[in-house]
Amino acid sequence: MTRNVLLCLLFMLASIGGLAPAAQAQAQSKPSRIALERQIINAFERDNLRRAMTLIDQYLGHWPNDMDMLYNAACGHAMLGEPDEAAERLLASVRAGFRDFDHMETDPDLRAIRQHEVFLAILEARDQVNKPPAEETKETPDGDAPSEEKQREVVLAPRSNRGSEEFADWQGRYAEGYRYESDPRHRLHFASPLDDRAHLEMTSMLVRQADQMSGSLFGSFQPDWIFVLVPAQSEQGIFSIDPSTPGWYEHSRRMLVTADIGASLRHEFAHVLHWGHMDRIGQRHPMWVQEGLAALYENYSIDGANQRIKFRINERHNIARKLVMEGEAPPWRELLKMGPTLFMKGANRNYPLARSMFEFIADEGKLEAWYENLVESWYEDKTGRVALEKTFDAPLRDIERSWERWVRARGRFDDMIDQGDASIGISATDAVDGCIVTRLIPGGGAAEAGMKKDDIIVRVGNQTVRSTRELMLAIARRKVGEVVAIRVRRGSDYLDLAVRMKPLGG
């Protein structure tokens, strides 16, 4: 059986084309896909495995070729002590397009079947197909030698229509209260409850980022349609959105969900473009790369004339600097090797460190060269160490020391408003498109300028503000006595108010 499985897998993994979708029931007879997924996640989180498996079977009855749900089914069977059923579902997941074999190999939920013949056959097929390209150059049918990119390019997973399916499903369920738009050039679907101006600013921002990242790093846009959803506050509970997790991108669903259309959206959208490129070239980059690159794009400015980008310092620098100053930053050799679980366990430390590393690479003018070296050296070294050493022409420890000196020299970034610091005299909380004013302090600059409770702050000076986090950073840089233009949305109207900064507590 193992040899037959291996031959079948070799054929599938080497195949470029996608899979034909199975016939499905009519849309009106299906449950909400999103709601059913949330129920399955909740069942797993409560260790109610039988409940989770019942829901998964219901889900697969409507969407039988969902590779990630088939994988979840394999995990469930493995944890229930049903190895043959787990192996069967795992094989079905691979047939449906699952290709994240590095995760599969270390997933503790599949520990019970790691010696199963099907599991071993999948890994053997992976190892045989996922080899570096041959050194010799073959001629193409028209007589030209293929480019290095073409020689390297491997499709890691069949093309997915999931983003378009999610977009159509959401539009069918929430026809009112949302703006729906599709961008064929960038393969992006949008749905948001924003007004025309905010919606246009959001989509324009993402298009600029897509053009910049594809032009400088990835060479093209993601191959599949992606659904970018900004849910209204009444629907945010569906996605477990809260201040600690204002947004996420789930590649299996080709869907980005965010309640923060500023830094969080830019972070998650960087994942969209990066995952699209990883799919196209058949690679899975380490967590420090995935999260560090996305964090780098949280704050930037792009010159519209030449697409040059300048990355802005943010509050993550202070955390990284404190770790360096106190000698508590883990060595780069350890950070580079961290898998997803270990990296996320130390997220409060690792995210700032990874962003700082990328800021350093970009500040040295080596970001594009480093990424090119990462792609080229991935078969040799999947941690990114070789790419760093090649880019800087120095050993890893020497590069790390240069980064440490650079971090110390930058000083501390002012990201707090302390007693006596400049303040506009309000309390606010997050709204979908900015910060909603919940309280005005009598005698404060905002109240004197005519700001009202329930106004939505969307801009401070020339800086767009889309969350209380961004408002805090924008105000923290100001000085007492400075007059700043603050734009607010009041109902459907936009007003520009001249607000004088006054000392906090003064």
C-alpha cells in the first residue's frame, strides 16, 4: 500500500494544475460557513473532540474538498486514537491541495500517526518532489533558456477560489450596510461599512502597498482572489475580534478580516502578498520572516511618484530596544530557528525584535537583495541565516552586533502621553474608520476647537488615524502649545478643527 500511496502522491505533488471542484448543494441549503467554522474551533478549544468531528462531517458534506477542514479531521481522529481514519483524512487533505508539510511533520495533534505508512509516504513524496532545481539548464520549446525564476517556480498548492466564495457568501448574507467592490488587476474583493471617502482611502492604501511590495519584492500579485472584509461592529463578534487581535489573515480561506483599517490592516495585507508569493515559488519562510516583514509594513510612507517607501518607527522599537539594552534579547541564531508555536509563545518579545531586524535591513538599503537571497538559498537553509550572511557579506554574529549598535543609537521613540505632555483633552475608543470621542475634558483643546462627543477622529495633521493606538502615537510627538489640524467625521460630514495642544492634567 505504501508504494501505491507514494506513486499517487508523487503524481499529485508534481502536478501544476488545480483540482476540479466537486458538485455542491445549492447555496440556500447551506449553513453559514463562517459560523460553522467558529463552532468547530470552539469545540476543539473545549476539547470536545466528538462534537468537533460531528460538525466537521457536517461541514464536509457541503464543502467536501476543503483541504484545511480535511486536515482538521485528520487531527481529530488522531487525537481520538483512530489512526487509520486519521491517515485517510490526511491523504484526502493532500489530494485536495494541502501542502504545508513542515507544519504537518511537527504538529503535535498528529503525533499518533507519525509512523503510519500513509504519513511516511506523504513525507517521502514531499522530499522527492521538493528538491532544489537541477543545475543544468534545459531549453524551452522555443529554444530559449528558462529564467532562474521559472526554473525555481513550483506551485505549492492548487489554485483556490475560496476568497471569491467567501466574498459571494458574505454579500448574499449581508446585502445591506456594506460597500462591495472588486479589483481585477490586484485580485482583491472588498466589503466594508465605511462611507465613500474612508472606503476609497482604504482601498487606495492597499493598492499602493500591493504595487510597492510586488514591484520591489515579489514580482507579481498573489495568484488567487483575496476577500478583504471590514465587518461592521455588529458583526465583529463572529470573528472573535478584540483590541488584542483587531485583524487576521487566514490563507486557507483567502480572507483578511480587520476592525482596524490602519496598522493592523497593513500588517495583515503584507501577509496576503507574501503568502501568495510563497505559494507561487513553493516555499514556506520561517516565522521571523513572515511576522517581521508584515510588522515592518505596519507604518510606512510611499512616494507616489517613484514608489519609494520609507518605513516609520513605531512603538515596537521601544520593546526591542529595552530587550537589547537589558541583555534579554534572544540570540539571532535562536530566533531564526523558531517554529510557529515557540515564536507565538513569545509574541510580545518576538514581534518587536523581528520588526526591528527588518527595519535594520531596510535602513541599510538591503531589503530587496536580502529577500532575493532568501528565495535563492531556501533549499540550502530554511532559517534565513545564509541569506543574511550573503546579503551583508559577514557572519551572522557580526550582523547581529551591528544591529544592536543601531538599536541603541536610535534612542527611545515617544509613544506615551504622560502628565504634563501635549494632549487634546479627550477619551476615545476604536471605531471602524477611526477613533470615536467618548468624553471631552472641559477646557481641553478639543472642546475649545468645537469637537463633540461621538465625533470620529480620522486624521491628525497629515497623518491618517484609524485606531486609538495610532491616535496615541500621533499626539505623543506633539508639543504643548502646538496647533494641529484634526479631521473628524460627524455623521456623514467631515470637519477640520484647529486644536491647540495643552498639557495633560494641566
